Amino acid sequence: MNIRVRVGEFRVDDHIRDAVLRVLGSERISEGKETRNFEAGFAKFVGTKHAVAVNSGTSALIAGFLALKNPKDKKPVRALTSPLTYIATANAIAITGTEPVFADVDSETLCLDSEAAEDLLEKDYAASIRLIVPVHLMGYVCDMDRFRTLASKNHLRLFEDSSQAHGSSYKGKRAGSMSHASSFSFHIAHNIQAGELGAVLTNDIDIARRVRMIKANGRICDCLLCTRPQGRCPKFGKGQEWDPRFLHAEIGYNFKTMEFPTAIASAQIARAEDIAAKRRDNVRTLNDLLKKHSDMLRLPKYSDDVSYLGYPLVITNPKKLNRSRLQTSLETNGVETRPLFGCIPIHQPSFAHLKKKYKGKLPNAEYLGANGFYIGCHQYLSEDDLHFVADAFKKSLKDTAR
Ligand SMILES: Cc1ncc(COP(=O)(O)O)c(C=O)c1O
């Protein structure tokens, strides 16, 4: 059978078509006014002073972690994060020369557990931890009050990986606004979709400046729009021999984006509240339709504060119901599925060197990583689609449960 209910869908409406045509009409496709407009609009949406656009959520993590690094740190340092996340979180920590250390997650919200994090901060190697990276998985927001207290008590930097939580909130504050810096991904499966795009958010102008440098090969320019054509470049005064675009104060990357994805994302920011509300309605309806299976599947916790990336489910007894067989059957019955990312040090081959150290130490993440999966709850699903999902579950559970 063809897949009818996908994890996410991208549809082109007039707003998106206009955005792309506007970029083409401007005859400027590399970063310019659209990108600055996106940065201002998204910073306002999240509630931070600054947003810096980069070409992916992974780039946002790398640039953000580098910007938070203390250049005086000569010894190897560590970052405390969640083991249950998309691999990019741990990859970016490792790529920026830091060792990831993992604390367990809360089994209901899937988020890094603040108590487990606190316990870990009392271990003997805690002195080398410089950064805490809570991940707001599936739109659930971590306990940020506790993380803020932990960070300030231990003089650590705090960075929210908010890639999956556009528009989620915690005690009236938006995900991504409660740390020294945060990152978002606008990958195609997310609640604001632009294909490939990321952003770093912060209230600290120095962090924003550093991210602007790092994303452009470390060049010294940090003007929002180039003032050189008007002869007003602050870095190209009298006696300055070098064009500042080619003067590099530190080693960096090319993480710049194009005008197309930022224009597309801006068109969606305007509707982000409606998108999140429709996803919440779908989660409520699915919870109603599937509650008769809750002996076999743990359904997601509902909250008005969550902007759901997907609809996560957890198998209650893996001896009676095998995840892989259920996923295959659901896909045969027209419902696309994804695993819940896995517990990084236990399930991901690229971090296999940590398996022995963590085996049995992260029981919730290990269980969820092996027995959790998610399906779509996106804004384009109709009432009929949700009933189609319920029928697919009925058939698949009948065929696969022992
Ligand atoms: C939690 C998390 N962090 C980071 C990323 C990386 O974002 P991107 O795919 O845009 O590089 C993702 C992407 O899905 C993610 O879910």
C-alpha cells in the first residue's frame, strides 16, 4: 500500500510561492535582506534579542558551541547532554573538540532529566564539564528552571537544542529563550520547514557576533548588511589595507545560507501558532482514538504548552510486541513511522566506544531508544486521516502482537 499518513509534509501555498518568487525577482540569492528579515522575525517569535541564520540545525549547534567556548580552556572539556536525541547533538559536541557525557532522560517527557544531570555533576570528572545541552525532544520542553539553577550554581554555559520545539513554551517562555544560546533546525520534517536551514538564538550580542564570524570562515565583518558599497564600512577605514571580507580573525566554516529557505521560513513564522494548535488537536484526537490500545502502547502526554514535532509512542511490553515488526506492518498499512533516535552511546555505531561505559546506566533512554517510535501529527492531516491511522493500528496490532 502507498503511504497515506507521512511523518511530515511540505505543501506549497501562495505565501511560499510568493516568497520564492520575491527572492528570484530580487536577483540576490545569497544571504541578504530576506535572511535579515527572517532573523528579526524569528528572534521576535522566540523572544530573544538576536537570531543568526545558518545553513542547517547541525551548523547551528557547531557554531553555537564554538561561540560559547572559553579560549582559555587548554585541557579537554566535556558537555553534559541527552542520550536520546537526533545524532547531530552529540556529533556537534564531539566535532567541536568536547567530550559528550550523557545523563538519563525522563521517561514521560523524553527530555534530559534534571535530577540525573545533577547527580552526574557531582561525579569526579564534573570539574571538566563546561556546558549543559538539554534537548527539547518532540516539542516537550526540559525543566529549564532546574537547568538554569544547575548551570549558574556550577558556573556552566547552558545551550538549548530546540531543533524540535518551535513555539513550545515553559512557564510562559518560549523554548530556545532560556539559555546563553540555543539552536533550531528548519529541516523538512519540523514544525517550521525550509528544507535545510538552522538558527542560533541568544540575548548576548557578543555570542551573536561570534556566530556571525564562525559561519563566515571567521571573517572580521559582523555588520548585518554590508555597508561597504556606501563607503561606510566601520572595519575599512582610512589606512586599512585589507578588505574586511577577506580578513579572518579566527578559524571558521562556511555555514551561510541562501535567501530561498529564509524567505520560506518567514512565510511560516506568521502561521506558526496555527500550525502548533492544529498539531495539538491531532495529538488529542489520536490519544482518544488509540486509548483502547494503551495496554500495549504508551501514548504521548498531552500538554497545551507543547508544539508537537510528531506523535511518539512507546511499546509497553517488548516481549509481546516487537517494534520493528509493528513499524513494518504500520508502513504496509499506509502509516509512515520513525524510530525514537536510539540511545546514542548504546545504539549508535559512531559512539560504540562509549557502550561499555554506559551499558545499564541510562535505563530510560535505553528502553525508549529501543522501543519508542513516532508517527506524524502534522497540520495537513484531516479527521479522515486520523481515523485511517486508528484503523492501521488496529490491523497492525492484531497482526503483530503475540
Ligand atoms: C534534536 C535535533 N538536533 C539537531 C538537529 C539537526 O538539524 P539539521 O538536520 O537541520 O542539521 C535535528 C534535526 O532533526 C534535531 O532533531
